[in-house]
Amino acid sequence: MLTFTLAPEPEEFARERGRLLFAGPVDFVKGVVAMSGLPPADRVEVCFAGRSNVGKSSLINALTGRKSLARASNTPGRTQEINFFTLGDQEKYLVDLPGYGYAEAPVAIVAKWQALLKSYLAGRTTLRRAFVLIDTRHGVKKVDDEIMSLLDKSAVTFQTVLTKADKVSRAEREATIEQVKGALQKHPAAFPELVVTSSEKGDGIETLRAIIATLQ
């Protein structure tokens, strides 16, 4: 049985690489609504996936130090495109995927962007790691499990990132961490280290930057 742990504090060289990568240029490239519109697969990319309203936009903004790089919305499911950003003099792509799960949008539109999400995850050869965001208040839900299973089938390594950790008590946070660890046991593509974050407090941001910066 695989042992899941919390990601350790990054070593100094990794921390510095992360700082430099995200202190450099972060530019929006394009929003993609079909696989034919994807930019060339010519560099390492990482993607962020999560249920609607999990705090994905806030986390990306915290990582990049930009207040409105990723569009946050009070309406779940507003982002219907795969949004590509270049990091650090175009060294890597950071990819913001459309939120999955509940969305206040017509069923046909929801189905279209869910299909795009699945096609991207299954077919992007330069995707080194997917970061699957889990709300610390709620833990792993059925829809999260479905995305994790898709990543298993696609042989895409994914790392779980707990968001909004500041919104719960320490006991509740520990309980969620244990629930997530249990849910990950059946997913062979799961990376064994979890990252616990708070976009508001800055918790886990340096760790996540270092992980992204050192992926090859």
C-alpha cells in the first residue's frame, strides 16, 4: 500500500528556483475551446483541475503574485476554456482547466467543456503533472474521483492540493487529510505527497512553486 504524506518544505535551491520562475514573466497565451486550438506541445506544462468553486483561480493568482491573472467568479463554472499561460520567459506552460462538477450553465455547454477537459488530460504528451485541487472543507467527492480515474487511465501523474485550509479548524483539516489519503489509495497515478494551501494566508505557496519549477 502506497504511503501518502504531506509534501516537505522545499530545499533552498528548489525554493529559489520556484521564486525565480514565478517572479519572471507570466503571460496569458490563449483560451482554447477545442483540441485543434491547443498551442504547440513544445515545453513542459502543468495543469490545475478542480471542482467549480474550489478556489482554483485564487490559488493560481497567489502562485503568480498577480491579483487577477486567473478569473475568479462567484458563479461556479464560469470559465469554459482551457487557459494557457507561459511561466518564466516561456520556460513552461501553466494550464488552467475549466472547473468540473456543478455549474450554472446549460447542460449542453457543460457537456462540451467536460469533453474538452477529458480530451486534453488524455492526449497532451507534454503534460508532466496535473494538480487536482480538493476543498479542505469537503474532501474528495465522487466527481473528483472520476477525474482521478481519468488521470489513472491516461497515465498522467497527479498531485493533490488541498485548498482553503484556513477555512477549517486544525482537527477538521487533519480529518480531511486522512480522508483524502484514503481516497488516493486506489489511484495508481497519484503522487504520494499532498500540498496543503491557503491562498489568503500564503500557506503552501512556496512549496507548490518549488515543485512546479523543478519538474522536467
